[in-house]
Amino acid sequence: MIRTMRAAVLHKAGGPDVFRIEDVPVPVAGRDDVLLKVEACGVSYRDVVERNGTYRRDVSFPCIIGLEIAGTVVETGADVEGLAVGDRVCTKAFSSCGRCRLCRNGRETTCARRKPISGGYAEYVAVPQDSVVRIPQELGADIACSLGPAAGVALNAVRDVAKVRIGETVLITGATGGVGVPSMQIAKASGARVIAITRSLQKAKTLRDLGASDVVIAETGENFAPRVRELTKGQGVDVVIDNVGSAVFDASYDSLAVHGRYAMVGQLFGEEVSINPARIFFKRAKILGVGSVSRTQLEDTIVLAEWGIVKPNIASRLPLEDVATAHELVEGGAVNGRVVLIP
């Protein structure tokens, strides 16, 4: 008898109402895969842009999206090592081969054979063993699901790419988002002063509670650089962690101090940016691309969560049937914190 499960299926791109809750076959774990019973799946903005058609890479229909997964191993493939039935795990955003030159040098996020993880909007999901890391039994699934694709990326951006140091000032755009919140927490724990950018006056207190020293309220496209420079006595910030992209690039770059580092994490819009190259070398700036999270970075992030340094702010826990509502909340930016589906 074919086993079935409930899943939120996309047959086309569109608004939040395009999801269909359907009974589909439980995926079969391949030789290198683990089958997980999904305990929680975070709803990221990456999910939103996959659903609405803005992000098209590796997306084909019909599909089940969802990459921020925490769950319990219920089956293991024949070639799986180091994982057993009953282990609790969370996912990275991708799997890699583990054998190429990039993987062997700690650059697995750019592995030519990397494959994206998806399928978390369901009761079960099969994923490659490379994509999961064990989590402690006491760590809640709603917390653990966002540690890889969200908090792990923040650790990569703040610690390993931008190399934030004690006494520096860090500007974070998209500060209330899945990567923005842990970016603030990690930057603060690193001894930095944090300036958070948000569109919502109502979120200012929450951002300060989460680690921001200063909060700047700015509408999308608004030039907030003069206020940032006022806060920094005209110097600008040492580091920008940009989780938004083109809509805030000009203002963020204008906020950057001489010898500053600009870490590009996200691009939520379809527009391109333009910059005179002279603005880069006159400022002696570094523009840095931040990729996904490696296994080592995810393991470190789990430790930070255990220590209480990374504390995902869970705003809403919803059943799978409310997936459209979850996407409306995330896309509209109406919540202070993470939205999590509990299949």
C-alpha cells in the first residue's frame, strides 16, 4: 500500500492562495538520504519569492517548497553514516558532494553539484544526509528549523565574511527578518554597535530588545544615510549587512565609512543597481557576497542557540492548512519575528 501524507503543493506561481493542500505519496529515501518526519518548517522570504515567481532558479511545478526544516529521522538510506532513526536534525539550505576541491577547502556553499533543499511544507521529507545536522533533544523544533538557512547565514555574514570586530558599528537592513534578527544578536555578541533599519515604527522597541543600539525608520527607497551618519558623528558604519538588496543599496552604501565592508546577503526585489566604480576605490570599500551556510557554520550556530546568544523570535506557529496566511504575514512584513508551520 502506498503511504500518503498531507502537503502544501504549488502548481503555479502566484499569490498566497495558490497553495493546495493535497494527499501525496510519502517520498522515498534514496541510498544517501534520510526520511524526516517534519516537526516544523520556517516560512522564509526565499519561500515567498519562489511562490510568487520572482525567484525561478531550481523551481519547477508542481512542487513542495520549504527549506527551513527541523524533524526526526524515521528512515535512513543504505549509504547513510552517522545518523540513525530517532535522531533530531535541522537542515542547511542545500546539499553538496563533499568530494570536490571546493568542498574539501570549506567552500561547500559553492559546490558545483550542490542541490537545494525543499519539501518542508509536508508531513515528511527526504533529504540528503549532507544537508542535515543533529540538534539536541531539548532544542525546540520551531527554534531549530531556522538555524541553518537563517541564523547560520547570519553567522556566515557577520563572523566569517564581514569579520565584525569589537568596537565596530554594523548597519543591518531587513533587521526584523529571519537573517536580520540573528545578525543583530551575533554582531552584538561580537562587541559591535548595531544600527537596525526597519520600515515599521511599531517594531523599533522589539529591535532594541533584540540587540539594536539604534533603530532608523525608513520607507522602502528612502535615503536613510543622513540619519545613519548623524548617529555615527559623520563617520558612517564599518560594516553593512544587507538582507534586502537593490531597494536599499544606495542608502546603505552611502552609510558606509571609509574602508568599510559591505556584505550582500539578500536580494528581495527584481531591480538592478548601478554604481560608479570610482565610488568603490575612493572609499576603499569592500563589497562582499555572502553565500549559504556550511555544516561547520550550522554546528556553530546550534551551539550559539544552546548558549542563548542566538534566540529566534517566533511570532506565529500555524498548522499546514494555514500556509496562505503564513505567506501573507511574511510577505506583508506584518509580524515581529518568525512564522513557522507545524505540519
